[in-house]
Amino acid sequence: MAEGKKLVIVESPTKMRSIQGYLGDGYEVLSSVGHIRDLADKKDIPAADKQAYGKYSIDVDNDFDPYYVVSDRKTKTVAELRRALKSADELLLATDEDREGEAIAWHLLETLKPKVPVKRMVFHEITKDAIQAAVGNTRELDLALVDAQETRRILDRLYGWDVSPVLWYKVRTGLSAGRVQSAATRMIVDRERERMAFVSAEYWDVEADAASTGSPAQKFSVRLVRVDGGQLARGTDFDDTGSLKKAVVVLDEARAASLAAAVSAHGAGTVSNVEAKPGTRRPYAPFTTSTMQQEAGRKLSMSAKQAMSTAQRLYEKGFITYMRTDSTALSTQAVQAARAQAVSLYGDAAVPLKPRVYASKSKNAQEAHEAIRPSGETFRTPASVSSQLDRDEQRLYDLIWKRTVASQMADAKYETTTVTIETVADGQKLEFTASGTVYTFKGFLEAYEEGRDEKRGDADAAENQSLPIVHVGDALSLADAEAKGHRTTPKPRYTEASLVKALEEHGIGRPSTFASIIGTVIDRGYATKRGQALVPTWLAFSVVRLLEQHFADLIDYDFTAALEDDLDAIARGEQKRVEWLRQFYFGSEAQVGLRQVVDNLGEIDARALNSTRITDTATLRFGKYGPYLEVADPANPEAKPRIVNVPEDLAPDELTAAKAQELIDAPVAGDRVLGENPENGKIIVVKDGRFGPYVQENDPVSEDAGVDTETGEVVEAPKPKRGAKKEAAPKPRTGSLFRSMSVDTIDLDTALALLSLPRVVGTDPESGDEITAQNGRYGPYLKKGTDSRSLESESQIFDVTLEQALEIYAQPKYGARRVSSALAEFDADPVSGKPIRIRDGRFGAYVTDGETNVTIPRGQTVDQITYEIAVQMLADKRAKGPAPKRGRAAAKEAPAKKAPAKKKAPAKKAEKTDAEKAAARSAAAKKAAATRAANAAKKKAGS
């Protein structure tokens, strides 16, 4: 970098390229690629610091001092930043203006230790004007925001590393507990509990077609609402136990059918009331992070993670403002841009006289940025930018653009008319109603209509049907009356969108973290997706039950929300980090601390935690391999309970007593005996295992054992006497069935062929290596030494000849043989110089140049990938660097020091150089040789 340039550090490679173009030659813009360091793992802490930092990488007895390290994958990044800083005359830290971004900037400052002036540069959109304005309006680092982020990181480490091990020991290894993750899991489980306890109620009503007797007649639908003055029951009149909440008339099928027949027979009614009510609807506020995730889920079927990832790309490419925000406020220029665009599209009447102002609900003014909106002083229309965006980016930009423009538009005006019709049938006075809504002025609805979460039951919403003009006293005809039956329904399961909404309403977590939290809940196996719905697993029930019984405060919604308020207070400088952490961890007179809870857990009955009573004899248990029913024999309570598998796709609320009995009564498919292996006399059976059907070769049974000829189950010989030496039995040979095979139809010859795999195809005449054909996890393949090649079908395992195998191996593994299998091909990548191709891989389609692979995001098709997009995807992947290898210790540096005024971290001992280590080993060897010589001399003298 030339002398006199200013170094700008951002956290994103994409953002780096955009900003460099706006700042020009006087600046060099580099990326930290996110955080450069984090709390150390236990293995990364030197022995000298183990006692203080070893448990959490946090010294809880020394003001919760953290031990930070730079990971292996960031050492190259840090080295590059240090080199650039040596020739810079100023450092601008331009990471995002939120807690996380402020913490990234602070870690950069602590690690790089610059000797030039340092300024904090912040912006909310990546446009030329915004970036140039940010350069001229810098500020100091906000240590209160840094404290808030560090407090959250320490809090999550203490919570997770204290509570998660309890789950490992009592539920299942590999589980995790987290401050927001656990609360979100509890929400999903609580909703399923409500569904399990729900009792459906049945009610009936009558619907008919009404028409004016004038000409021309106009039909419209009417619904029976009162019988002899008594209001008919609707779904909202029943509670979750199936009981009525108020006095209403409940029709059964017979009575409803009788009334319907009577109405059709009578065929006439009179208008008794016509009521018209005007109304208005206000537009929705511009998007916050939370509302954007919700709408993207409802309208675009995007997961929270997908929505945030897409928004991140739009922001970094300069199309929208910063997408992590709690604010609904718009800048003056944004308001003017939205109003101007609304007028140009929908006319002068589309906007109110005064601009609309939306109050922010965020308590943290420092993080209350502008709402999410299109960037710039003039909004680019979705059509004008479509060629620059991929499919997901286009759809989300269109949603953000519409929401922003609509937020500054006029109210929608409507009129709802309700017509009441009376008739007498079967000796009873009946009242029917019909409702219709007509918009007299659509206003903001011309641009945008917010999506809705799934509604429960049949809410009495106005029907959007067109009603004829009628007056009180008019005679109407009633025809085609029909009895309609209804059942109440439980609350719908959470979707990602509705869960985000619930978390925000409870004040739990930050909207910017919802996507990762929901992703963790799914990845840990606490919930699965059925369509858009989040279905909890029985594993989640066990985890939540343990947390509720032994960590009640930590999983309490109000307590979890209060933690967020406290973190906001720390970010505003109203609370002190150390004092707050001390109270949370060690407790106080008014609050029990985390350490006290963990140290006084007492006995935890793991079996009880993993059990749910379904019937008097059947108990759902969650074991190592998933859920199963343990069925006791009421006639013989001492007998060993019977085990019945529960289908993995059966939701907890679907395991009713009736369904449990159905599973219990289902015939058991035992192992089927196929015959005897003529070569060794062993018995061949076919089994249906947890990982699919397979055949197995069992040892011949002794005189004291046998095989049940009906089920194929081996009856074991008596166990050896106590004290007898037990020899480990060799594992029986097995072979998985091909996908084209069935447990019911496989024969002995086919089973023997499967057990003979891998099949030796022949020997390569050039290398002398044996070539085998076999079936693997990812399908059939050939193997020669360490070189594997895929086969096209399972049948080739038995049919492929040596000549065919040699022909397959003669083709280049990544060359001509695979070119034809590419889904798309482009010109050479400008960096690697190799052709870019799109292939179909294990995890879906991906872009590759033979060196770098990038999976195509879900929701984006191969046809949408252009050469430019492919080049950008590969460049972004290279900028991120390789993923860290498992088992390798992260590169460590001395425990990080905060600003001197805040805290001082202990010094770390310098590591010896290779030369020093070699000299030490040589000295030790010489000393050992001298000791041996002295001992030998003493021994000789003594003899």
C-alpha cells in the first residue's frame, strides 16, 4: 500500500469490494471476514492458565476476564491486516454499527495494536453518498456496546457449558442448551402440549342461497346465526377442553338437517336489518429484522436463515439499508423517495398530506437504526434491478420495496354491510346473516397487503362477497339450504415466521439472532419441519422437562426476556458488565445464581425424564435410537415389558391412546429365514433394521438352540455358568438390500450374492491392483486401491466386466468422463483459469472450478446462475477461506487485553523457537549420557 493511504477494515469481502470503488485510490479496503477471535476452547489454554481459565475460558473469580484466541483460519487474515497497517497513516474500523460489529472493531483494535490514529466509521447503506458521508463523520469506539456483546458471549458460555453437560448425562450426548435456544424449544413443546391436551368439539349450522325477488335476481350466501333468539355456537365459543365458554345453542347433525329441510321447503325470508359500517385500514410500518423474517416466511416460504442470508447479500451489494435493526423509522430522504414513487405509480391521492412517522419500539437508541428499505435517495424499482439479482434476492427486494412505499401511502377505506334475514321454519324463528366488504378507496393496498399466519377455526370474519342493494322489509327467496358440520381445531403449530413473532412479543433474544437460534433448534433434533410447521420431537420433550424441573428460572420466558433488557441497559451504559455477571453467576439475596443451581441439582431420574405415559399399560420412552413404546402386561406385572417401535414421522400430538393401541396390535415382522448357505452351513435370514433391510448370516445353532421356523428368530442356547470364561463371538456377515429389492421377495441366491460383496472384478494389468465392485452409502462404485469410480446402477455391481471397469478408469476422474454430467458449463474462472461448471452433488447442485466448491442456495435454481454470479460465488467462498479442520488446535495468541482503563489480561509465556527446542534436547541427551557413564564407573569400582 502506498504511503499516506488510509486503511479501512470491514467484516465482509462483498462489502469490501463495493466500498473500495466508492472511496478511490486514497484508501485501501480490507475485510476481517467476520470475527477474528473468540473465547478459547479448553485445549487452547496453556497449562499455566488452566486453573484460572480452564473451565470456561473465563476467569470468573477475576471480574469474568475472558481468554481470547485467534483461530487457525484467521491467522492469515490477521497477518494481511498487519502488513497493510504498517504503511497506513490512519485506520478506519468500518464494521456494522451494532453490538456484534462494535465488538469486531474492538477485537481488531486489540489484536492489531495500531500506532496510527484510529476512527470508527459507520453507515447504514452501501451507496456512494452514504460511504463518503461516513468517512467525514467518524466517532470513537463505543465500549458500552462492546461490553454488552462481551457480556452476552460470556453469559452464553456460562449457561451452555454448565447446563449442556447435564443434558449429555441424563438425556443424550451431543445436546446443547442455550439461553434463547432453550426458551424457543420450550415454546414449540408448549404448543404441542396444548395440542395433545386439546379436545375437539362438534357443532353444526345451516347455510343457504338467498336472492332478491326482483329482476335480475342476484344470489348471495347466508348463514344461520340464531334460532328462536338464541345465538348459534361457533368455533370460538369452545375452549381447549371442548367445553362451552358461554350459553349458546349447539345444533347436532339431525337437528341441523331438519332445519335445512324446513328452510328449503319454506323458501322465503324477509330482510329485518341492513347495517353499513365504514372503516379504515392503516398501512404497515417499514420492515424491522423481525417483521422482514416473518413476511419472507409467509409470502416467500423462506426460512429465517434464508431470509437473513438473502438480505445480507442485498445490503452488501448496495440495494437495501442495514438489515439488523429494531427500528421502524425512515430518514427524511427515504420518506421523500417513498412518497414520490407512490405518487408516480398510483397518483396524487395515494399519499396523505403529511408524511407518516412510525415510532420505534427499541429501548436501545444506539442500535435503533433506520428501518430496512431500498437504499439511496431514489428507490430503484424491482424491475430495474432484476438483472442484477438472483431469484431470492429479486423476491425479497420486491417485498422490501413494496412495504417501504406502502408505509407512506394513504389509509384504505372500506364499508362493511351486514344483512339480517328472518324466516320461520319448522315452527322456529330463524335468523340468517350475510356480510360483504367493499373498498371505496384502496390506498396503500394498491401496493402491499401483509400476509397472515394460519388462523384457528372459523373466525367470524366478514365475507368478501358482493351483496345486492336490499332494504328492510324486502322479501328474499331462500334455497339450497344445507346442514354443515364443523369441528374445533387446536392452535396451529409454530412456523418459523410465527415463532419469530412470538419470540419478539415475549422480548426473548434479538431479531438478528432468531435465524441462527431456529437453525440450532432444528439441527439439534429438537424440532423437524412438516411443510412450514415446526414439529417438536420427543427428544425436545425430555430436554424441556429436565430444564423445567431443575433450571426453572433459566427457561422462564419472563426471566429470559429480562436478560435481554439487562443487556440493552449495559449497551446504553446504565449497568456495569462485571456487577451484572457476578449477580447472574454467583447470585444475590434476591436471586439464585447459576453456580448455586448447578451445584445443588440433586438426583435426576433420567428414566422419568425420558418417559411419557400414553395409556395405563403403554409408556413412551426416548432411548438412544429414538422413541419407542414400553408395553406392560397387566396379567403379569413382573414380566419384561414389550418394546414397540414408534414411527419417526409420527408427531407427539398424533400418538393418542388409540394410535398407541394400533401400534401395539400391529403384527410384528420377524426375521425371515431364507435358507442355509451351502458352503458353510450357516443360516441366512433377512431383517428389517433401523437403517433399512439387510441379510445376515447366523452361525449354525447347537443342540441346545434352534430357529423358530415361522419367525426366523434364533432361540439362544442356555447361558454359560457363572465364572466360565466368555469368548467374544465374531460379528455375523451382513449385506444391505439394494433399493430395488424387497424384504418380502428376496430369495436365498440373491442374499448369498449380497453377502459375497465386495465382488472382485479382476486385476488391472498395468498396476496389478485388484478392482472390486461394491455398494456404499452413496451408491454403487468401483474401487482400485484408493481410487473409486461411481457406477450407474446397482445391477452393475454383479454385471460389470473387467474390460468395462478398465474403460471407466481410463477416463479422467475430473475430466471428459464427468463433463457430460455437468448441469451447466461456463468460461474459465478469472482467478483459477479453470472452466466453471455446475454439478449435482451430495448436498444438491454446486458451482465448482475444480478447486473451489460452492453449494447453490436453497430456492435458487441452476438456470438462474449466470457466469457473473458463478464467478462472484467462487470469489466469496475463497475470501472466507477453508473451513477449520476438526481436531486441530486453533492458533493461539496471548490472552487478549481490553482497553487499559477496563482490564488487564495476564501475560502468556513466550513459546521456544525450533532452535531452542533442539538445543534443549541435545543438552538433555548429553546429561543423560554423562549420568550413565558415571553409574557405570561406580559399578566397576565397586566390583
